[in-house]
Amino acid sequence: MTEKYDDRVALAHGKITEKPLRERPAYPTWALKLTMAITGLIFTGFVLVHMIGNLKVFIPAHDGVHHIDEYGEWLRTVGEPLMPYEGVLWIFRIVLLAALVLHVYGAFTLVGRAHQSRGKFRRTNLMGGHQSFATQTMIISGLVLLLFIAFHIADLTLGVAPAASSGFEHGAIYNNLIDSFSRWPVAIFYIVAMLVLFMHLSHGIWVAVSDLGITGKRWRAVLLFVAYLLPAVVMVGNISIPLAIATGILN
């Protein structure tokens, strides 16, 4: 608080201060929230499309060729000959990496500013429920997802041991999935990560709705439903893959 206050006892005991709790930031808070909302929606679109593509693992092979392997090769060659091999894929990767850096920076910056503004006083009498729990654990769930992303890339993109299986082969998406998720600890880690993703994504979409200025009662009701439905679809779709492989349905 910056207003004048005459209660010297309150001032002496730190109940109130005449000085700003933090300096005016160079990058305004509203801009950080808008950046996080946009980058979060980019990730939402990505995980949805990524899940749909991965579900091709359930389509039976034809002439010994798995549909998910054809899909992976299409991603590498899309845009040719205008674009070089994997050109479009690298554009997607760069956009996602930039969005990830901005999202992480925004998250830690906003949390730091909130702690500075709050001082030594903490929130009390929160409403509880899924959204309140998700709010309090967004940084933790975000860190878990960062760990998952690093493991996922090392496991199924780069083939780096010990994350990847010993039989990893670049381009052999179906076989790499089978080899990786046949390891129960890896399958369990992926399933837990998808539960965390549901919680992080559902709360993130709902916060993005507010940060993007959507205030209409009808629209907010619809988007609240979407904020639970879309992450639930992604979670169930992604969990079905390691579960089917670990239990021997896919082999």
C-alpha cells in the first residue's frame, strides 16, 4: 500500500507500509498474463493434435507398414519440395520452444511478483476444490511436465539412454513405442504425467479465458466445460497408448 496512514503502532509492527512493495516492472503484469494465455493455448492445440496423431498406433498395419510410421514420415516430408526435409517440422519445434521459454519465464516472474506484493502475509480461507488445488500447485505441476517433456524427447525423439529403450531406432515410431512402454516404470511415469497434464491444462485454459477478457456469462459457461472436456480427452487418449502396450494389447 502507498497511501498515508497515521497509526504509528501499525507502521512499527509492519502491518502497513507507505513504501511500494516492489518497483514498477519493465514488462507489465497484464502483458505477462496475456503471453502465458497465448502460449498456453498453443500448447493445448499441440497436445491435442499430437494425441490424435499418436492414436494411429491402434490402426492395423497394411503391407507390413504401420500407419503411425507413415504419419511420422509425412511430418518430415510435408512442404517438399518448397521446404527442405523436416523444414516444417523444425518450424513447429522452434515455435514450441519459444512458447515454452516465454511460458516458463512468465510463470516464475508472476509467482515472484505475487510473493513480493503479498509480503509475509499468505492467503487464507480459500474455497477449496479442484481449481483451488490446481492454482496452488501450478508451479509444481509445471515442473513435473518440464521433466516429462525432457524425458519424452530423450526417450522417443532422440533415443538417448537410459530414457530410451535399448532397441530404439530413428523413424521406427511404432516399434519404439512398443519397446518403451513395455517397461512398466516408464508406462506408469507417462500415465502419471498425463494426470498432471489434465490438472495443469484444465486450470490453465480457465485462467486463459479470464486473461483474454472473455467475461460473458454464456461464453464462460461454455469455455469452463471445454476447459475440462478437452484436457480429459487428451488425458484418456494419451493414457490409452502406454496402458495398451504395457498390458500386451498392442505388441
